[in-house]
Amino acid sequence: MRLTEYEKQAQREIERWQHGESSFLQQAIDFAMKPVDWAFDQVVPEELIDRLSDGIVEGLGILNEASEWTYEEDDVLDKARARGLDVETVDDLRDEALEDLDPIARDFFSQNAILAAIEGGGTSLGGPLFIAADIPLLFTINFRVIQQIGGAYGFPLRKPEFQPLIVSIYNVAASGSQQAKNDAVRELSVAAAAFAHDTGYRGRRVSGTFRDQNRHVPRELAKNLAARKLGQLIPIAGAAIGAGVNYWFTDQTARTAYMLFRSLYLERKERL
């Protein structure tokens, strides 16, 4: 099926995102956190990074199930109907015009990023124990925004077959690397072909549980996030760092999901 002019423009935006540099916000935070990253590399042993990585993998598997309690498909449908779209289910949205779906997806950006920032700043005031609780809460918020944005394009994420896509989104959000983006786009190509021809998408990576699939999450996720979380222990400045890191991570997750689900929508349409 041929794309509209709006959809062709969106396709070019996605290509620029895929091949371009990281956002200004990510570059600014990376620059500001260089001293913390350096200290982390000098002080924290490799064995601890491995334990952090294993802990995050296990936490992601648990929080994927818990996040279903924080997400209601009616949230997406209400926004769609408010914009005049006559849809009964989230799946119906994948056949609506992209220019009507993009604003729905963007509505979920700021509300989740701000919620994560408030949560990160608040837990920073409680010391190390509260900061430890911050990471599961942060991942819960991020799972929620991925589900909401996926739903905005007609792809609800409650089914197991979507789990490799979630892994791809975290890979990109955590590292912002060219390789992670390319891998995610290849994953979406497999999904788009399956959805266009109703052949059943199972993911190109691995089968099994969400924990199994999360073994592919880059080790840098644990390293980078943990390094930034150490900054929350700094007196006075810790709350601001906690809020900023959580806002950054959630904003990157939302923008990654936005680009990738637009790509999935467009490639599926082209294959119809």
C-alpha cells in the first residue's frame, strides 16, 4: 500500500533518527555525568557490574508483568476518540492515518517523564535504601510508556510475541548506539512482515520467557544507569541528579518507542 506525503516525511524523520547522533539532552547529560562515570569505572569492580546486570535482567522480567497493572488500553482509546477516531479496540488504530496517531503517542511523553523525575528526586532524599527502590519504579514507568505508545499505533503489548520489541527499545534507549538502532529496525522488519500477512510474529532473537530475552539487553544498561544513580548519593545535589537521570531515561525510552512504532506502522502498511 502506498504511503501518503505525511507518511513519507515521517519515514525520512525515522531514517535521520536511525542514522543520526544522540539527542542534545542525552549529549548534555552524558557530558555532565562524565566525572561520575569516571569514578564508577575506577572504583566499582567488574563482579559488581555483573551482579547489577543480572539484577536488572531479573527485575525487567518481573516488572513486565507488574506494568500491566499500570496501563489501561482505555487511556489510549479515550485519547483517540477525543480526536474524532471511531475505534472500538486498540488494534483498530493501526488502520488509522498516521497524522492522527502521532499526537496521541506524543501525549504520553511528558506525563511519564515528569512522573519519573518526581519519583527519582523524591527517592534521592531517602538515602541508599530509597535509591535502590527507585530502579524498579523507574522501569515500571518506562514499561508503561512503551505500552502506551505502542497502543497509540495499534500494537498493544500485552502478548508475549511483543517482548523482543520491548527489548529492542531498551537497547536503544540505554545506549543510543548506531548498532542498537540498526538491530531494532531489523527486529521491526520481521514484525511488520508478520503483521502484514498475519503469519504470527515470534521475534528474530530468542524464544522463551521475558527474562530469557532480556539476556540480550546490553551490559552497558546496568553500567550506565548504575553510574548515574551513584550521583543521587551526593548531598544536596542528589535529588536534582535523581530527577534528571530519571527524566532523561524515560524521555529516551519514549522517543525511541515513538520512532520504532512509527516505523512498524509504516513498514506494515507498505507490505499490505
